[in-house]
Amino acid sequence: MLYEDLLTHISKSGPAYRWIITVLIAFLSMKSAFDMFVLNLATASVPYHCAEALVDGAVQPWSEVLANNTFATNFSINDFTCQRPKFVRGLDGSLHMAMASAAGGNGSTATPKEEVCGAWTFRPDPPERWTMFMEYEMVCDRKYLMDRMQTVMQFGICLSTIFGPLGDILGRKPLLVAFCYLDLTCNIAVIFVRNLTLQMVLRFCMGFGAPAVLIGIILITELVAEDYRGIHGNLVWTLWVFAYSGSAAISYFIYNWRIQMVVVVLIIGAGYATYIPVLPESPRWLLTRGKTKRAKKILKEVSKYSGCKEVLNEFNFEHNELVDPPEHTNEREEQSCIFKFIPRENLCRLDYLVTVGVVTFNFFTVSLVYFALSFKRDFITNNPYLNVLISGLLELPAYILAWQLTNRAGRKYTCLGTMAFCGVGLIILPYVPTDPEVVFQGSSVLAIAIKFSVTVAFSVLAVYGSEVLPTKVRSCSFFFACFLMRSAQILAPELGGALAQWYIHLPYLLYGVISVLASLAILLLPETKDKPMPNTVAEMEQVGCPCCVSGSDEAERQGASAGEACGEEMKPLRV
């Protein structure tokens, strides 16, 4: 009996263990959503005005000026955000606005130093609301902090992916648990820290919980049989939907942002507490590493829980396709190379390099587009809470559709179609007529369709990218792709604003073009539906465009010649 057949039998006999694992892993995605979107709303702008005024050359609190003086001219203090209003006292004792001050209050570089505002009055709705935007005064020349706080956390997420390949050496579970508890500890500290610099340091450290999400996806892929991998791989993001849309509810109904963080810690902590006693290590990984006894023990517990313990008698733990590699596998594939992660022969195999390249490019593209649209607080509506709520509610039907499409249409063409639609939609979106006075209009419908499409692509690609890569280097290869995916998340919060300074529609046009290119690149990858996952690089299917019949033969020939050249010329690296 093959290992995949054993896994299929266990999965069919007792679905409870599959759903328990899926729900627990889903807490990881829920934590990521809370981190991003509660922060996104906590740093959203609220109406404000300068709380100071210049009266006869002296700076005075606006509340005192308003209470103790009369004004000869009508004006609105709300027009002064970054500049102090400047008054001179007339002969009758009333205050007259100076001409320079009346010219505007936008705090331009031409504003005299004494007129630059140093304190602000915020007017949130309701007045009891207290956000990070208000506490850290993210206004005027500090306005960049609105997105910079998110960027710092995304940078931590990106940097943390360098530790992901350790999952191929230390195992899936130890690394997952370690990153989870580090993230939760930093989250607790954020509640009590007042200093802005320390807040940013903690947000950076919170990003180091990100590898746990990707390890969790790999764990699901390796614990669930191929027939059920589509539904579990997609529905593992179900609690992401709850947290995404729930972030809007938490931020809207709980006025203080620190109390919002307390609620998040309580919800996530309840799930993380079960990880050590409940989550198993991956038996597939244990068998490929020769840890047969431990794998057998875990499979006995799982099969007993599933009510099919006798099926283990039909599986040979000492000799199987995971323990004994196929005869055609190059023996040097087991040798250590760069940091003992990737055997050097893999770097000379065309199929492997093209697969990693296409997966990486698609991960980068779908991440950039998805998070750029998610972090844009007015992508669908001008109300940031409603925008997050609608975006979050779109996720669940997107994941259900992704599950159905992966099982019916396959992984490859689902990714290709959704990425292509997203790209074309983004190119068209800037030219759809809009009316600023209308809350929901044609552009909103197209924006929803685009967000829905990229969400489906993201969900399917997480499963597809994991399946198309071989077990022995899956973590390393997957995390290399995810490193660039996380790099895209660093760019997402601020890239749109920077590009819009050159041309207002440039962000959407850029996102659209690279989405179309990414969809075309998927043509090079094989379909993984109804096929066993490769355990070694030698078992990978050939890559190439299906429209070119001779392309596969050429790729095989080039890959073989590259492998021979590599074996003759490359020297083993001494680490």
C-alpha cells in the first residue's frame, strides 16, 4: 500500500480528525487578519483641526481664544489642519484674520514656522472613540505613520520567512508552535506599551508569527489525502473571513483601540492553547527523514481516532515510497548544499527552476494586488469600516468557489482564469465613471468583482503552490516563493500612494498588467488535480506550455544536459 492510499483510507474513515486539524490551523489565518485589519482601522484618518492659534504673535490654545474673544470675520477652524490660524486685534478689540493665514491651512512648505500647528483637536464619531491615529497624532508631517505602521509589520513578516526552511530540518510542529507563541507574546505587550518606537518594534516582532501560517498550510497538505486537500486547503481560511469582517465589527463597536487588542488576544489565545497537546507532526515528513517509529506512533493515534486502526497492517513502514526513493533518483540529491536546504543538483534541473520561478512570480503578484486593495481604505466605499466589512464578507463565498473550482476545473486553470480576470478588471477600473456623492455605484460593483477574483486566486494558489513542489524541499522552495510574496506585502501599504503622485491611475494599471503576465506564466505548470504529490525533484512532472508539443522534449533535453554540466563542473560547497 502506498502512503497516499493509506492517507486516503484514514481520511475517508474518520473525517473528524481532518476538521479538527483544519479548524486549529485556521486560527493562524484568523490571527493574521486581526493583526492587519484592526491595525488598518486603528490608523484610519478621523476629522481634525489645529488646536492652537496665533493672536498678536503669541500662541494660544484655540479653546481659550474661542471663549475669550469675538471675531470680526466669519471662518471655520475646521479649514485649519496643519497651520495655526493667525489673528490680529482690531481697534474695537475683536480679532481679524491675517491675510497669510486666510490663504489656507494645509501646512505647505511655504508656511512660516510660527504658524505650523503643534497640537490638534480630533472629532471622531462617536466622540468617545480613541484610535492609534489620534493617540500618536498621525497628521500633517506625521501622516506617513498611517501606512508606515503597517509597513513595519509587513517587513517583519517578510524577514521572518528566512526561518521557514527550518521546517524541513526541525519539523513542521516545533516551528509552528514557536512562532505562534512569539506572535501572541508581542500582541500582549502592544496593549501596554505607550512609546511609538516600541510600538513599531513590537509590530515588527509580531510579523515573525507569519511563518506559522505557511507551515500550517503545509501541515494540512501533508495530513490530508488528495481527494480532500482542496476543501481543507481552502476552508482553512474560513476563520480569516471571520477575523477580516470581524475586524470591522470590533473596531466599530469597541471605541478604544487597546481594548480591541485585548479582545483579539483572548480569541486567539484560546485556539493557540490547544496546539501543543492536539496538533500532530507530519507523518509524511517524518517518514522522508527516516523517523519511522515516531511516524508510526502518530498514524496509530490518528487511525484509532478515525476508526480504521487495522489499515496500518497493510502499510510497510520500513519500505515505502517515502523511505525508499525511486531508483531513478540521483543519489547525490541527498547531499547537502547551500545551508543544507537545497541539494545542488536541484539548482540545475530546468523543471524545478521553472516551477519555483512561476510559483514565486504568482505569489508575489497575487500578494501585492490582494493586500494593496485590502489596505486601501476606500477601494469599495468611502467608509473604512464598511469597506473592510464588505471585503471580509466577500472572502467566504470566494473560498467556497475556490474549493469547487479546484475539485472540478483543477488548480491550474482556476488560478489562470481568476488572475487574468483580476488583471483586466484593474486595467478597466480607473476609466469607469464615478460620482463622489454616490456611496455605491458601478465602480463599486467592479471593485467587488476584482477583489473577489483575486481572493479566489490567492486561496487556490496556496494549495497549488504547495502541491506542485516536492516533499523533501517543499518548505524551502515554498518559503522562497513566500519570501517574495511577503516582500510584496511590504510594498502594498505605501506603493499605491507613491505611484499615484506620478499618475493617478498608475497603481491600478501596474497591478493589472502584472496580474495578466502572472496568469500567462501559469501555463508552464502541470495540473496537480487527481495526481500524487512528488516526493523528490526527480518525480516532478515536466513543465512547458501545453500548446507546444515539442516543448517538453526540449525541456527534458536541456534539463538533462544542465544536470550533467552541473555534476561535472560544480564543486560541493563547504559550509
